[in-house]
Amino acid sequence: MTNKIAELLFHPKTLSKYRSTRAYKVFLYLLVLTIFFILVPILDFVISPELDITDKRRFSQMLNIDLDVAKDLPNCALDDYIYTCIDEESKQQEILTILDIFKVVSDEDNKYTKNGLYLIKLTKERVYVVNQLGFTISVEYDDLPKSWQSFDFTEIKNSTYPSDSLYYLVVGGINEIIKQYLPLIIISIILMNYVIHILELLFLTAFLYLVYSRFQYKYFELFKIAVFGRTLPITISVILNLLHIYTINSLIITFLTFLYVHLAVMKNIPLDREF
């Protein structure tokens, strides 16, 4: 086992022997590499899955949320699963936008009709999610995470730090969802990265095939060699992640994978063969 790992890491010229490996073994090995590749961020996520105030800026940037709208929140509150507003203006008021797609609005009487890709409407007795085609999903307030079952927008906007207070309200519910579905979230992250790795290798193999098909290598044979040739690049990437160096990871993985495939292919070409 140790010799095999050493070969994969440091002897790229031996990789051509994997061109005949069965497909299920190739994809299984790529799955192992994918899990290894995201091991550091996954462990960080498992150890500390919840968002806190230190994540506020990153959270706002990722979801494109302007939390400074907290100072202009409607004068409304959710209490005992009933959403009420104390003035007419607050009954129909835009609150915030998420990812330029979801618009959260105060709509006590469920009369808000302005266009939006997706509207999340806070009405008197439930939340409605409405798309442009009019398709609607309703959720009772008591089905929401506990952090979202009771709040007072007036208190938030009158607090010392309104944007922080609004952030705590938003991430409070998100943290509950994360804790409840942590295993599913981790599996989804792994599968998403797995698909990304497969697509990356398919595109890389297409380029490799254009270069090396003249040497009687089939497309899927080059794909297999590229998968096993990814061992050292992924290992280096994990080390760089531990050192908090992220900017050159993708470049290193692509370049080293190409180099390892090149060395493996050239090793099996007769010396008198023209490139």
C-alpha cells in the first residue's frame, strides 16, 4: 500500500498502468481524492458550523445583503405567530434583498404586487414565497426556526447597532437549520465538489486527448491517468489550505495534473517516435 501511494505521489511515469483500471475504481478513487481535498474546510465547518458576528462581513458579501437597511425597517413585529404593523406605511414595505433574487417584504394584508424574481412576504399569519409566475408556497410561522418565530423590527432599528441586531436575527435561524441538517449539508458539499472535479477532469482530458491521441491513447484512458495523476496536486493543495494559502491552488492542481499525465504518456512512447 505504501509503495502504491509513493508511486502515485512521486513516480508519474508509472501512471500509464492505470489506463486499464475499471471505471468504478477510477470514480471511487476520485471520490476519495475529493473528500481529501475538502477535508480541511469540512473539519472547520464541523467543529464550528454556526455563524457569529465575525462572519458578518463575509456573510453580507456572499449573499449580497445590505444589513444597513436595519435602520429603515418597518414598524412591525411577530408575536405569538401573528405579524402586525403599527402604521400603514409599514404594512407594505420592502425590507431587504438577497442575492438580487429574493426580495423580503413586509405585507401584513398580503396585497403587495410589485414585480420581483422571488418575493418572500411576511403576512399576518404566515410567510409566502412567490415567484414571477405566481407560484406560491406558504409556511406557517410556527414551522420556522425558533429564532424567526418572534421578533420586533422596531426594537432592532432602535438598538445601538441596528445592522448587528438584524444580522443576529437572520443568522439565528440559519444556524438552527445548519445544526438540524448538518450531515445532509456535508454530503451535499462533498457531492457538489465531486461533480466539479469530474467536470474539470473531463475538460482537461479533452485537451489532453487533442495532444496525445496520436499515440494511440483513448479519451477515457487519459481520463483515468489524469485521475490518478491528481494525487500529488491534491495533496499539495491540502497542505496549502492548512497554511491558509488559497490563491494558487487551482493553478497548481491543473498544471501538475497535466505534467504527470504528460510524463506518464511519454514514458510509453518509443524514443524514435515523433511527437
